[in-house]
Amino acid sequence: MRFLGDTIAAISTALGESGIGIVRLSGPDSLAILRRLFLPKGGGKYPPFSSHRLRYGLIVDPVSGQTVDEVLAVYMRAPHTYTREDVAEIDCHGGPLPTQRVLALALASGARLAQPGEFTLRAFVNGRLDLAQAESVMDVVRAQTEASLRVAVGQLQGNLSQRVRSLRQDILSLLAYLTASVEFSEDEMPELAVQPRLLALIEKVKDLLETAEAGLIYRQGARVAIVGRPNVGKSSLLNALLRQDRAIVTPVPGTTRDTLEETANLKGVPVVFVDTAGITPTDDPVERLGVERSRQALGRADLVLLVLDASQPLQPLDLALREDIGNRPLLVVLNKSDLLSPTTQAEARDRLAADPVMLTSALTGAGLAELEEAIVAKVLGGAGLGASAVLVSNPRHQGALARALEHLEDALDAYRAGLPVDLLSIDLAAAADALGEVTGETVNEDLLDTIFSQFCVGK
């Protein structure tokens, strides 16, 4: 990714049959390569390409003269392009072969195959996007719900970057004041309340960090494990939440012998439900393996639904499972409420008094809407997505903000202890550098390689 002055090419649409397939070029030779391959329909000498105007014609192999595809082509002159370089795009018929043939001709005409994420890397290097915006490009592509798309688009538009950049500028201003205070006398320097400034900066960073839990859920989704002893209706509950028959359901206990994962959209939150095998002591080696996988799913879950049979008294295994769950976020689900035993309900609320208890019936649908509301509230920790909310949704950003907060708190401690300004300045500079990692103002080449290698080729 260090060779940014040449011309790159890649297929920018997914491989497979589709309406169109796009081959994209970026770099100084984009127009020359396009002119070498493109022949306007009707032949003959054609006028120069006008920037940002589609042309209709053919892609022709310049060596053999063979027509490869009938296309629309566009040339876009820098800097008004995605990469701020000259860009050409060729809209082929959708399908693996036409796009691959056109790409091969572009490479044979002097382009280099783009590395993963290299178009977006060039957009970052050329100043069109900062690093947080560049990373949000893949979040837009991978968004699973309207809400997660809204979070990603907000970051693409620079909402988070503006907040972080403002914070960093405030830190640098304070750092400049402290540095100048060493060089000039008190009479020559305006008075500045350093401690209140530091406290305000700390609170602003904390405010951003408090959004990270919800932001990461919108971006990555939440894992919700459905656990319980055999035949309490776990698979039926999964099917009811998914609104489709995804898991096999029979009256025979132990039907589910492995974990089953399916994703649902609950009020904009991507939720991965994990249906598990009934957790019970067994000598059957297959069942024992299923129980072990259920316990592993339990350990990885962001939220656990402990499903109980509302038609039966609580069993010792129900209470043992509650002990296994420990302090993980939990909702107790009394399923089969259409067969509810009042004794069971009273016993559950008494024996599990510290846990929220939900009544549902996978058969009739009763209580499912309330359960979905409770799941969303639990996984988001009460945080919602407001119309103008700025959420930290990237673990890398969360880590950088956490380090910035730590350095600011160290700077505050140093100031209160009356330590020399030099020591205070070290922590402030480190906090500014940590925030700069979010937007890319302080970033090294290895980190860029790591980030953009996660992109698909052609983006």
C-alpha cells in the first residue's frame, strides 16, 4: 500500500450474476487506459471524454480486436472523485466473466491490481476522508439494520471525527499555554484556569466512551444465548422470535443436540440468537458434546435467556443453571404461559427475585413483543439512538479514547500534585496523540496496513 502514485484497477462489485459489474481504475493513467480499451458504439474517431459523463460503447481487446462487452464508461477528473485522483469506471454486464476479462485488459494496459481497501486508502491519504470516516465505509457496506446503517453513515459524514477533532484541539491549546508559561513570566501570560479545563476535557471523553457499548452493539450485533433444560421450548421460542420455523421442534426431549445461530433485527439492533442443546447431566457422548457447546455459547453471550417451563414446578436443574449464568446479563423467560401454573409463576418470582421474569408463549405469541423490548433494553444498556446521536462503534476508537482519558486523568493528578509543567505536558501530548489515532492525524503505516487489509478488493 506504499505505492500510491501508480494506477490501480479492481472489480468493485460482488462476483456473481447481477445486473451490472463495475471495473474501477484510479490513478494518473486511468484515462489513457480507458481510451485504449473503449470504442464508442458506431466506431470512428470519437471526441475526448468529458469528466463525469457516461459514454456508451464497447470494450475491445487492443491486441486481438475482439469485442469483450457492451458497456457504459465514465471518466472522472481529479480532484472531484472518490480517491481525489483521476478515476475511470466501466459498467459491464453483470457476471464473473465480463468483468474479469475487462479487468485483465486494464492490467495488461498498465494498471496494477488494487490491494484490499486501496481505493479508500488513497481517499484517506489524499485528504478526502479522515481515518474514522474511511473505516466507516466498511461499516456502511456491512450494516445489517437501518439503525446500524444510520450509525455508520453518521460516522462517514464525520460526526464522530468533528467531536474528536474538537477535543484534540482543546488539548493542544492547553498544551500550548502550559508550554508558553515556562518561557514567559506570569505578567506576560493571561490567566487560565487549568484544572477546570482538564475536568471539562475528561468529562467530554467520558461522555463519548459511554456510548461505546451501544455503538458496538449496533455495529457488531449482540449475541443472545437461549439456554435451559431439555424440552422447555427453547427452539420454539427461537422460531417465534425469528418469525420462521428455523429450528426443529418435537415433543421429544433433546431434539436440539448442537448450537444453532440466526440473526434477527430487533428495533434496529442486529441480534444473533443462539439456540442451545438442553443443559442436563448425560452419559450420551453426543449429548455431552452438545451440552459442552451450549456452555461455550453461554460464556460468549452478551445476554442470556434462561427459559423455564411455566407449566411445571421449578426443577433443581433450573436453579443450577441460574447459578451457572452468574453475573451475566439475564432475562428469565417463563415459556408456555398458555399452560401457566400460578404456583410456578409465584415460585419463579420468589426463587429468582433478583432477576427480571418475562411471561411468553411461543405457541400463541403472547409476551413476545414485551420480550423483544426487554432484550433491546438489556443489550443497549438503556442507551438509545437519537436523531443526532454520535456513537463510538469501533473497538479501535474505543481503545484510543480510553488511553486519552487515562492520560488526561494523569495530567490532572500531576497538576493537583504541583508537579512540573514538563511532566503535565507529557500526558497532555500523549492524550492528543491518542485522539489523533481516531482521525488519522497521528497514525503509522503499519496501522494503516492493518486497517485497510480488512477491506474487500475494489473498495
